[in-house]
Amino acid sequence: YARRKLPAYLIGRLNTESDSAFAGAIATPTMKDGYITDNSVLRMLEHSIYDGALYQYRDPFTGEADEEQMLLHLKIVWNFVQATWKQEWSLPPRKSRLTHGAGIQAMGYVFDTLTGDVSAPDLPGLDLDAAIRPLRGVCAWVSGTWEFAADDVRKWNQIQNTPNDIRLLTNFLVRQLPKRLTRATPGSGRTQTTLRPR
């Protein structure tokens, strides 16, 4: 129960605050019109809090969390996802694998990889667009095929919400990411390149 208390709180905020990509989209007992299952978001949040990008906002000794910084981090990242795949984000899981359990969890891993060492105030200086660009040509969220390997090509909707498929999709997406990320150097107008966290 304690492990799920914080993710549940974050889901409530993400689902009701207008500046969140998840606003009104997560199906909960109080938000029945949502099309993204709360369990998918819950699992994504649990991983990020205990082993991903949101871990940086927890006190390792007390376990207390900076909830506002967590929310800011989540909003920046997932608003970027929404802006990148507008149509795909607006569709229910049966029509889009981005809003499907596999997609939500896999993209959660992607952004844990990209932003694990970046605090929320510094995220706007990270060139997420360049980091995600390779994914645009290989993601079959609503049509086409996933080309995981020469002998493993699947129709867009053959990805299921199972541990094996989530792992397969996650590994595939993370492999597409650039090994280096570009960040803006504050006040200089220049950019600097840093190693992508692993």
C-alpha cells in the first residue's frame, strides 16, 4: 500500500490539472471517461520513483518525496510526448499503442533513460526533440509494423500488455536513442553535448 500511495497521489494530480498531458485521460473510479488505464500509469510511475528519473526527488533516508518537482518533471516529459504524437496520444489503446499499457510503460523507460540525471528546472535546456527524433520513423503506434529484428516483424497492434512485450518494446525504443544528448549552455546561446545516462 505504501509503495502505491505516492504514485496514486501523482495520478490524481496529473489527471485533474489542466497543464498535464494526462488531464482527464486516465480512467479512474472518479474519472470514468478516461481512456488510459490507471494501472498502466501506476506501473510507469512506480518504476520511475524507485528506479528511474523521479528517484532524484526522494530523500534516500526518510523516503519523503518532493511531489511538486516530480509533477513538474512528469508534466514536461509527457507534455512533450503529447506534442510529438498528437493524434496517437488522443486515441484509446485499441487504436493507438502509445496510450496502451505497453506504450505508456515503454515510453516511461525511455524518459527515465533520457532524464534520469536531469532535474526538472533543467529539462527545458535538454534537446528532447533531437533525442526523440530517431523514434519517429520506427514507432508504429497506430499503423504499420514494428521491425524489432529481421525475423521479428509485428503488426502495429500485435504488441500486448505483457512483461515480455513491454521489455521488447522498451529495449527497441531505447536502442534508437542517441548515445549523446545536446543541452543548452545557460546564458551562452551555445549547446554542449553530454553522454546519455544508462
